Amino acid sequence: MHSTPRPEFLYLGHSTILCTLPSGKVILIDPWVEHNPACPAAAKELARVDAMLITHAHADHMGDAVELAKKHQPAQVVACYELASWLTGQGVANCVGMNLGGNLDVLGARVSMVRADHSSAISTPDGFVYGGLAAGYVVRLAGGYTFYHAGDTALFSDMELISELYRPELAFLPIGDLFTMDPRHAAIACRLLGISTVIPIHYATFPALTGTAEALAAALLDRGIATEVVALKPGESY
């Protein structure tokens, strides 16, 4: 069990999470803010960002990374090695590249890059550029509280290994379908992860993302999985 307060998580819509640590320092996960249609206008101006974690290179997850990194220098930016190299070339000064299975200390927390089943590419005027592997992140605070942001992923059975290795209490899981898991698959992910709480992400931003939090709750109930669903509206905190 953990001995420190839980962070405050502000949902900025789609898959973007602003995590305020008990220390007051701030981690932004998947920096898509200014151009995120789900992000409330009042939440687009971020007062503080000390670090960013980027799950993969698609624009709806890192579309504002360069601008925010420059604005909030010397914020540390963490991404897959190839994506970190590209960001460095765009003028991001404090970029750290890592890869699946690796661990890194960020703002006093232990960050682990874990598997995600998804594609990853940077959209440029000349076409797509390889963005390295898509990933998720497990973040463990010094006092033990641990959460998992899955990024964009399909369901995979090795989520059970994430449970065994890291014991997250909370997971941010995509439920939108089409590009990621749907609610039924996300319910099984909750069981594999053994989490007490799930916050659904990557849904409702566009009409094509048809999964709902209600469908996730129903799928959990149908399977007898005792994971609480915390469905945040963009701009709400947990």
C-alpha cells in the first residue's frame, strides 16, 4: 500500500491527462491541448508543466508537444527513442528517449515504459515519419501509489504482467473502439491489471469513437469485475 497522497488528475479530453504530484510538480501525459477539440477553452492555458510523457507519435497525442516544451522549458520530455530524437530536432531542449521495459526517474517518480499494441508515426508535410514504438507508462510515486496510462492500445494478455510487475491501482484505458480497445475489451483489461479504479480515455472526441463509459461499466458488471469506473468530463479532476 502507498503512504503518500494520490496525485490530482485533471482530464483535458481525449487521452490528455495533467497529473499534479503531491510535491506540486506537474506531469502532462500526451500533450494535445491547444488543438484538442475536447479540451475546454478555460483549461488550454497551462500554468505549469514540469515534465511530459508521450505515449506515441500520432498528432492527437503529441500535437502540441513542441510548443508546450518550449514554453515550459526546462520541462523534461520523455518519449520513445526515435520520437525523442525527432523532437530534439524540432528544438525541444530537454528530451529523454527510452524504450519498452526501461525505467526512468522523473520528478521523484519512477516511470516505466510498457508495451502498447498500436502504430506510431509523425505526420509531416512530406508524409509520415517513423515515430518508434507506441507505448504506455506506469508511474510509481516515492510513497508507492502507482498508476498506468495505456496510451492507444489493443487488448493484450501481457497486461497481466503489468499487474504482476507494477501493481497499479488506477489505469487510464482507451475505450473508443476503431483505433483502440472497445469497452468490452477494456473490461477484460481491468481484470488482467487487477486495478481498483479505471478512468476511460480516447472516446467521444470524434463520432467514430463510439465506445462509452456506460458500456464499460456494463461490461465490468456482466463479468463480475469489481473495478470502479470514474468517467471524467473534460475539465474535471479526480
